[in-house]
Amino acid sequence: MTESVEDLNKHYDQATFPSFMLPKIQATGVNGLLIKGYGSPGVSYLECGAINFEMGKVDASFSTGFAIHHAAAFSIYEYGDEEQKQRLLPVYLSFKKMIGFALTEPNFGSNATGLQTRARKVEGGYVLNGEKYWIGNGMTGDCLVWARNEDDGGRI
């Protein structure tokens, strides 16, 4: 067993995130998976699946945390405006910060079309109203929250 696997097992046993792995992932050049640009070369869907599969063979919890981080960053890539992409993606794709993902709700699970959480723009940000049930990487401090925008006709 390599030192990295032993270290991963310690984190698994202690229910902590193995942050020491992030520079190793970044060194491989796959840190942004499907995202092209913003510090990420982009990989194909097949490569993305293979990477997550291989990570999961060693530590499914790390693989899940990495996939959640990527899902949140990919949401910014797909749906954010250019200012948000320029400001946020280099930070997340370089692993200077991890990001959580809040989609799941008690009454609808992860079905985005059933979202009940609402967001209303106020000076300096948004006010959120609703419940989230399971927030992947919720311990990271930064979190992408899926909600319906009251100021935009309930658009997600």
C-alpha cells in the first residue's frame, strides 16, 4: 500500500476530507474535468467517468467530494455570467477553495424542476428562503445553492 492510500484511510476513519490529495489531483491536469479554460484543460465525458471510477476504486468518499466540487464549478461554467466565471472558476479549479453543492430538498430530492427554495435579490446579494436536505461538501464554507429567482419569474 502506498503512503497516499494509508493517509486516505486515516481520513476515512476520522470522517475528514483529505485535502493533501488536492495538489496531487491538480498536478495531473484534470482538476476541472469537463470545464475548458479558466485553468482547466477540459476532458471528455468518457475521461471524466474513467477518472471518477479510478478515484472511487481507492476512496469512494474522496471521489464523491471531488465530483461534488466539480458539479458546483461546472454549474458556474454552464450557467454563470463571464464575470462570475473569471472571478470564481480559477479559485475553485486551482483548489485554493473547495465548493459545496446545495440542490437536494426534502420534498423533491435532487429533482431541480421541483425546486421550492427561492432567492430574492437584495443589496449585497440574495436572501434565500427554503430548505436543503443534503449539501455535498457543505463543510467547505463556499456553496453553490440552486434556487428559483423570484426577480426572474422563478427561473432557476
